[in-house]
Amino acid sequence: MKHQDTSGSGIYVVFGHSDIQVYEKNTLKETATWSVYFRENEQTYMLATNPPISFLHGRILFYKEYVLFNNSYIDGENNYFKKRN
């Protein structure tokens, strides 16, 4: 599944079954493994990557064809991604 950043930065992320590839302007920049876990105290699902990818950390929020990974004080500005086929 591919998600493209909507800010115009040229970043897109490819999620495999257990790995992530982060591209910026068609150049591979980062790779990591990923997992999803449930944070009981917030009653929400969270994304974790190893090694950490700053803009893909935190709560997972979906809206139509968009996804947001948000962990306010750690990840800086919000990064919205749009699903691509």
C-alpha cells in the first residue's frame, strides 16, 4: 500500500507486510520494520517503526483515503498521507 504526503514534499511511503520504504522525490531514503499496537490509556491504535521514522510515529487516524500518524510533541507538524494504488 502506498501513501503520499499531501504537503507537496515529494515524500511517499510504501507499506509491505512488515516493512516500510520511505521515498523522497523518487529516491529511497529510509527503510524500517513496522508494527501496530493498542494503547489502552488512549483507547487508540499506534504505529511503531524500527528504526524510528519521526513522521510515522503515533496514533493512526483515518479519513476517507487519508491517513495521519500523530504524536504531537514528538513528531512536529502533522503529516497527512493520501492512499495511492
